[in-house]
Amino acid sequence: MVFSAASAPADGLAVGARPGTPIGIGDPLLARALAGCADFKAEAEDVLPVMTGEGWRVVVGLGEPEGRNARRLRRIGGALYAAIAGLGPVSLTVSLGLSAVESAELAYGMTLRAWRPSERYRSKPDPDKVVLLAQVTVVTDAPNAAQARFARLSAAAVGASFARDLVVAPANDLTPERFVERLDQLAAYGVTVEVIDPAAAGLNLLAAVGQGSVHPPRLVLLRWSGAPNGDRPVAFVGKGITFDTGGIDIKPAEHLEEMKGDMAGAAAVAGVLLALAARKAPVNALGVLAIAENMVSGRATRPGDVVKSYAGQTVEIIDTDAEGRLVLADALAYAAAIGKPCWMIDLATLTGAVEVALGGHRAGLFTADDRLAASLMAAAEAEEELLWRLPLTDAYDEALKSDIADLRNCQWERGPDALHAARFLQHFVPTELPWAHLDIAGVAGVDEDGPLAGEGPTGFGVRLLDRLVADAFEGA
């Protein structure tokens, strides 16, 4: 992505249009080509590629100026990229008459939409998904200012892309060991990576979930130190189940292949640590990834087993397919104990119930801290990674009572599972620590193309949490 004060020679030229304004003034070739396109209204996100005698012209609807905020500009950029990426031009000049800030936001949207799954798993490229566009020059009257703002934004895009790369990987490639190896890429940005054996550290719930697999579970600590050593870190905790069979309570076969993505929470945590490091955010951050493969074998945890958690409570495992809350319980308690964070947020593709309740448009937000909730909701709206706050109360404790242990990990007969899961997790977080749980089961991937992400993993949470940190520590 290049920003320039003047147009550069390119295979295609994108020009802006507003509703009610004649299109093609000063460009007779474009005017003639558009003569039969009466349906194009130049509303925001409308994109019309046109082949002229001098190459591709792309008319980009900008909508009315008063509605042109950052979210809208990113969507316009995403729509532009989606319309032109595989159409023909290898290079594109974007000349929409935008300010430096607007140009950077539009370029950010293009960058987010540009992510594609790796071709490494194919013997030859898919001809329907070939991307030809390789160079984009955005024209603005203040290119240096645009570049500076884009550099700040693109760090989040790098983190989101890293998360999406992890989620799309098949489980035979992204085993727990390989997940840990992939995290070495963060070291180049200054993130330290520490790998812990759960059994040796007393993380018995995490160990129990992973004991049925030939690939041993791991807890990974990622640290970014961008502030003085005495500053308490923010902590992010992610569920990293690289494949979830359900264990002995095995899942149905339909859509079981999608369970390779049950590590999207951990992927998002890795992505946000990368984003913070890439832009050298002035904050200390701790990322905790609870990584395991939930498999069926002679060593697998049985329904009815009782396991002592890192925090000391014992848990009766009623259902081995409610494994995400087990690994998170240990990870949350461990992060609170060793990190002493100022606040802590976990992300997990935790329950189908939250997807039933909220669909694929918002993640579930659970927290007892109103200030943290307000900050998360504001960041979510700004980044268009939307949340909806759901109840978190002791009303669900009766459903979590066990006859033989301190807690049971689930109860199917008494109320909604997403609420039970959140309340279960709350038992492992110190009461004085501001904490939020994000159930991202319905938003970690999309089945059809969206404005900022094509079909597949979304990297949900990276931009949201990066913005949360910026708002809290940087006044941005």
C-alpha cells in the first residue's frame, strides 16, 4: 500500500462518486461506458468496475459526506478490494478525493479484506480465487500523514491476519506442538514466548482435557513489555483447542471438520499481542493460551471424573465436550496469579448456545464490571466487532452444584449453557479483578463474504482488543 500526492501509472484507476452527481465528468471514455449503467446510484460501498479504451476504471460510491466515518470508509475499501482483486488489474491507483485520515481508513479496509487462506494445502491454485491485484497507490494531499496513520492501523491488520492464518490451518498441521512453533514468529516483534507443561504446573484441568491425545497440551505465555516494568499488565486469555472431538462425549459427525477452529480464541490473543508489539504500544500485555487437543482414546478423561483445578477447587466433569471452560478455568486462575493484571479478558468459541441467542453478528459479553463493559462496548462499536452483554449472576450456581466436588462443569437440564459457562469461569477469577468473558462461537468465522472478511475465519477480537488498549492507555 503506497500513498502519493499524485496519480501513478497503473492498470486501473478508481474514482469516487456521490449520489446525484454526474459520473464521468472530464473522462469521456468513462462517461460513455457508464451511459447504460442507470442502476449505479453511487451509494456508499457501491463499486462499479468498467473496462474503457484506456484500461479499467472503477467507480466507487462514497455516499453522502456526513455519513463518511471510519467504519464506512473501511467498508468502502473492503468493497473496492473485493470487486477488483481478481478482475484483471495488477496495479490500481485510488483517487477518490479523500483526506489523509480518510485515505488511511479506506486503505485499512482494503488490507483487512485482502486476506486469503494460504495456498500451501493445494497442489495448484484455485482458478476461481486467483488474486491479480498486487500494488495499490492511494492519492491524497498529505501522503506522509496518511502513511503514518495507516502504519498504526495496519498493525491490527497484521495481527488479525495472523489469527486467521492459525484458524484456517487443518488440525493435522496445527497440532498443539505446531501451534507453539508458529508463535515463534512473534519473537521478531519483541514478544517473549514461554511454554509451560500443564501437569507440572498444577494446571490439572488443562492436562485432563488434553490427556486423551498423543499431542500433549501446553500453556503458553506471551509477553509484550511496552511500558515500565512496574506497570501492571493487561491480560488476555484464549481457548486453544486445536481440534475438538468432544472427547468421550463425542460430537455428531456433521460439521465436525469445523472443530479445527476451536482455537480461535487463542489465535485472537496471539494476534492482539502481535498487533500491540507491531505498533510498539506503550503498555505491558500478557497473553495466555490454553492449548490442547480434545480426543477420544484409552487415556481420555471420562464423564464423572473429578479433577482439582489450579485454583484449588475440584471439578466434576459431567460432559467432556464442555472442555473449553475447563482449560480456561485453569488459564484464568494462572494468569491472575502470576500476572497480577489490572484487568483480564478471555475469548473462546465456547458454546453453541450463544450462537443460537445472538446469531453470527455479535459475540456474547459477560462481565460484572460496568466500566469494563462500557469500554468493551465502545471499542466493539468503533471496530465493528460487535458485542451484546448477557447476564452473569449467581442465579446459575445451583445448576453448577456437584454431589461429590466443589463444582460440576455443566448442567444441560437447567437453563442456557452460555450463561452457565460464564458463571463457571467466574469462580476461577479473583473477585477484585475486573474481568470479562467473550463467547465468540458465532462470530469467529463467516459462511459468506462480508465487508472486511471473505468467507472463512474473521480474526474476531484482534481489532476490538487492540482498540480497547488504545482507548485505555493511549487516548486513541
